Amino acid sequence: MRLTPLQQTTICETVADIVGADARVWLFGSRCHDEVKGGDLDLLIEHDALPSVLQRARIKLALESSLIMPVDIVGLKRGTPPSAFQRIALATGIQLGVT
């Protein structure tokens, strides 16, 4: 994974502050692979309520400002069947904040 522990903490704390402490965050895409260069930050955020457009925008702005990289966010309402894209993100992604 191409994120430092500090970057991972920043992501988890930002999501918790905006969406809620019980939100789950998955990193997916190119940043999951150490051998790949560049790339944006692809996150899937799962919560009891689907993260709103405003919440996703606030997270995006905060993370792009603090991490200095482009951020893409996909929301998932906990307990609902994921779309095909969300299934791929969950299957290939890395859950952040899990020790």
C-alpha cells in the first residue's frame, strides 16, 4: 500500500469527523499496489446512511488539501447490496483503520 501511517490516520480521522466514527473506509485502485507510480486516492466509504454528496465533497476537499493528491470517493450504505463496481472495490481494496 502506498500510504504512510500518517496519511492513513488522516483519512480515517477526516471520514470519522465528517461521516461518523462508525464509518468504514477502504482504499482501492492504484494506491493499493507498491509497484505502481502516481495515481489518485480512491476511497470507498461505508456507513449506516449513504454518505451525502455534501459529506463526500467535504471529505474530498479536506483530504486533497492535507494530502496534496486527487481524491475520488464512492459511498456505500451499510446493509445494501453493493453495485458491481463497489463489489470490485471491496474485493480488491484494503480496509483502513483495522489493526
